[in-house]
Amino acid sequence: MDSCLRLWDYVSGTVKKTYSGHKNEGFSIGGCFGSVDGSPFIAAPSEDGEIVLWDVKNKEVVQRINGHTGVCFWVDVYKDIMASAGQDGRIRVYKHQSPEAGKEINGVASVNEALGDLAVTDPPLKNEDIKQEI
């Protein structure tokens, strides 16, 4: 693997843009799209535990967030909230305005599609409304 993230045109099957700047040697890691103040970005997990954000248009890295110890496997964005999951067994939830103050959640069983609730199995079983806490 060449540690690049590619933006594909699924109709033509061609690569439209290539983004570099994250570590991806042993896993197939995908990114997701988000927007802050009307500026679109791509967020992708990295094998060094970081979350890397690129400006969609100019392909430049605009932010690196220290997310996890070990590999960061997953990242997703919903409005102004971003969540990541890592090899360290944690889910971290961030607001785009202050990613350094991300909330850590242990023992996560599931995350709903809108990132509104988490089912947490950090005994006893409980639900957490992450919108209220970050």
C-alpha cells in the first residue's frame, strides 16, 4: 500500500484526486466527508493513531488530531461532531471547534447512525447522549 487516500468517480471508475499525509501500510482504511463553515474536508484514520483532515479542493492537510494509542481504525463525521475508534479500545468524540477536548468512551457496543446515542458496556449497560456532553 502507498499510504494514499483516493477520491473516485464511481460512474467512470477513475481517480479524481489523491490525498497523502497519513500512515496506511497494513490496513485498508477509508475516509469520510465533512464540512466546517462551508469548507468541505476529508477525514481519515491513520495507523499512527492520528486523524488526518484534508481540504477537499487543494488536497492539503489542514489538521492532525492525536486520536488513539496504536492504530486509529475508523472515523466518521456528522454535522459538527466527529467520532473515531482505535486499537486502544476507545471511541473518541470531538467537536470540530475543539478536537483536543475530545470525550473518551470505553466499552462501546454500538453507535447509532446520527451519532446521537452510544450503547456502552462499561458495566453496567448504559446509554450516553454524546450531544449533551461535548
